[in-house]
Amino acid sequence: MFTTLLTVGLAVILAVAFGLALRVRQRAADLDGQQMERRFGPEYERVLAARNGDARAARRELAARLRRYGSLEVLPLASGARERYLAQWKAVQEEFAESPATALREAEALLTRLAGERGYPADAPFEERVAALSVHHARRVQGYLRVHDALHSDGGGSTQSAAHAGNAADAEDVRGALLEARALFDSLLNARPCNGAGQQRERTVRAARPRLGLPGNTATGVR
């Protein structure tokens, strides 16, 4: 009798402990989900939708992004690059009136070049570039996605037609995409470089000058 009661008591204790462990794990998972949602914002919702609402899969993907790109160092812009990029974006805006499709293509190419100069993987597939950018520009990367989708979507939706048609509604779609893209452009342009990245670029430039016959004054940066 005593043995039976002891066995039952142990079973109850184990069941309660198991239930508490599950509740703790669930709360931790909920907290992780909330943290991911706060950090990534709309990008969390996009990844969640792409994973058919599987929150665990979405968290795993975003956690993998953080591991890959969380320590990415933002590189400083070369001397004169800021003015050059601003002039190029102005040209994109002016192109919009003549050819929305061309403006979208130039905006995407410009964002890719700027991201590459700031240290992001410009030569990687588009989704990998988005993954890297989303870690540091989570609430701005949607502009890059919207421009890309407007150019490359084959679903026949309004974003695709906006790149080719000329009616007012389509023009507004393109305008909206470019406005969102401008937010990422500004964020990339104004991002403060990491000290280590700036020092490394300076060391690289100094090492290259004797070999390439470049002038020795680096006060104004790379030209």
C-alpha cells in the first residue's frame, strides 16, 4: 500500500513538474516571439506569412539572420560618395515622370550599390541581401522589397502593372514604392560606420598607396 501511494505521489510530482516546464518553455517562446516582432517589425510579419504562420519557423529564420549578420560592420563611405548617391537618387526621382519602370530599376540598382559600399553582401542573391539588411534596417527594408516586387513579380498584380502602365493609380503605386525605398536609402546613407570598419578601411588604403602609386595624404578619405 505504501509503495503504491509513493508511486502515485511520484507520478503526480513528475506530472506537475513536466507541466511547469512546458509552461516555462511556452512563456520563453512567447517572449522570444515578442522580441523578434519588436526587433523586425513588418519583416517579422512577412517571414511569418512566408512560413504559413509557423511562428517557430519564423523565429528560427530570424535568429539565424542575427547570428550571420548581427556583427556585420558598417563601412564608411568614400569621400564624395554621399553627394554622388544623393545626385543619383535625384535622377531617379526625375526619371519617374518619364518612365516609372526605369525609375524602379534604377532605384533598386542604386540601393544595391549603396548597400554593398556600406558592407552588405551586394553580390549575394536578393533574399540574402534582404536578410542582411533586415538585421540592421528592419523597419526600412520593406522599401527594397517593394521596389523589387514591383519589378520582378509575375503574379500580374497592381505592383507589376505599375512598372509598365501609365494610369494615375499605377503611378501612385510606383510613387509609394519609391518613397519607401527612399527611407532605406536615407537609413543606409546616414548609418554611422563601426570604428573597427573605418580603421580597417584606412589601413587597407594606406597599405595600397605605395603599391598603386597613390598620394600619401589620407585626410580626405578614399576618392
